[in-house]
Amino acid sequence: MTKSKDTRKQGSLAAKLLTPTMGVLLLVIGYPILAAIYQSLYSQNQGTDADGFVVQGDQFVGLGNYAAIFSGDTGVRFWNAFYNTTFFTVICVVIEVILGVAMALIMNKAFKGKGLIRASILVPWAIPTVVSALLWRWIFDSNGIANKLLGQQILWATDGFQAKAAVIIADTWKTAPFIALLVLAGLQVIPAEVYEAAKIDGANAWRQFWSMTLPLVKPALLVAVLFRLLDNLRMFDLPYVLIGPQKPSVETISILAFLENTNSRYGPAAAYAVVLFLYVVLVSYAFVKLLGADVIGDNRAKTPKAAGRRRGLRTVAKGDTP
């Protein structure tokens, strides 16, 4: 009974401590979402007042803005942006995960200058995206370093697949260290005795990585991948600054929303934003449910199932079925 009371008291205290934070989050996150949904149901129109002056007015159109972005030429442009958004997300995240894990494994080794390497590898990630885009725009200039090294005259900033490649390279250079940092944190909590036992049992390097390292860093890796998925789905500033607007090959949903907003078409801009929000929520939910990303740190390592997996690591390292 005492334990139950203590648990209730702790839960009540936690709720009280979280209340101010949740209130701020509702204001900072909830209000813009509701405002965007509201604005997406209206359309900006011009009219004249009694004196003949042009005035702006909102007209309720219901789901008209949503119907418009899915039909006609606007629909073609939207689906192209949807494809680009998904393409950049999948390709960039896959490449960044491979490079990030490789960098983490290297940085986890003991060698001279390891601290300097760890610090310097985070420089690209610390640079603001706009600054990074300007840097790569200079590199990918027609007379830039990239063309000098390749010995070819490639117009990277023109519309086409080369523009996609430029965005992927720039994004990978900037954010692969982020994944490396999170994976490295996961690697450093793995006891050295685990690998020593695996070596004694005859497990080679590949078997150790696949059956021991990867499962143990999976929680950190999944969280890193989820963060990168969410970031890439909202990609805007990198392709916009690096390649420029009105380039169908790199146009994303965020860019479409921005362009509509700059043209004072706030209803369609809000509709694009709401569609992107729903897409992000759907991807996040599917990722967490299907892959079990531990984004709230629920300490699943204490569960009997997780303990059983840990006990089976030595058996797996031998190549047997646990």
C-alpha cells in the first residue's frame, strides 16, 4: 500500500512539473497548427469598399484549397514536390546512416588525435544550413572546385538530376556527423567485456557487428534516423539556397508552401503546410510503431524480453540460435 501511495505521489509531482512545459508547447506548437488549419479553409480575395478602394478579404472555401492542390497543373506540381520530398528523405537518410555508422565505429577506436577528430567532424553539423548551402553553391559553381576536380563542365545549379545530386551531397556532408554522434554515444555504453567474450567464442568482426553491435546501438540509431526523417521531410532552405526557386527537380512541399505565401496566397500555402504536417505525422507514427523507436526513453532494457535478448547475445555470437 505504501509503495502504491509513493507511486501516485511521484506521478502527481511529475504531472505538476510537466504542466508549465506542456502549456508552453501547446502555445508554441499547437496554436500555429490550428491557425494553419483554419487559414487553409479560407481564400484571400480582393474586393472594393463603398468608396471604391481595393480591400483584402477572406472567403470561406472549405476544402477548396485542398482540392485545388491535388488537381490540374497545380496537382502535377504538388505530386512532383511530393516525390522530391520523399526521394530526398529516403536517399539522404540511407546514405547518412551508412556513413554515420561507419564514422562512429572509427571514432570509437583508440587512436592518437581521437578528440580532435571527434570535434572537427561535428563542424559541418554545427554550420547553419543556409551558410552550408552558400558554401556548396560556391563549390558547385560552373567554375568551382567540383568541376575542377571532375574535369567536366557540369551545370549543377540548373534543373535536372545533377541538381538533385548536389542537394544530396550537401545534405549528407552536413548531417551524417549528427548520426555519427548519436551512434557513437550508443557504442560507448557497450561493455568491452561483451566483445572480449565474443572473441573467445570465435565470433569474427562481421559477426560481432551484425549480432552484437547493431542490436545494442539500435535504440540510438532509430532515434537518429527518426530525427533525420522529420528534418528531411521538411527540407526547404538547402535546395532553395543551393539550387534556387522554380526548379522542378528540387522543388519540395515546403518550397511550394513558401512560394504561395510570398505571393500572398495564404490559403493554398496553409493547405500545403497542413498536408506536409499530416505526412510527417503519418511517417513518424509508422516509424515508431513498426520499428519501435524509443523516442521517449521508456527504458525498455529493463523488460524481461530485453533481458532475454541480452542473455542470448553470447549464444548469437557463437552462430547458434538463441
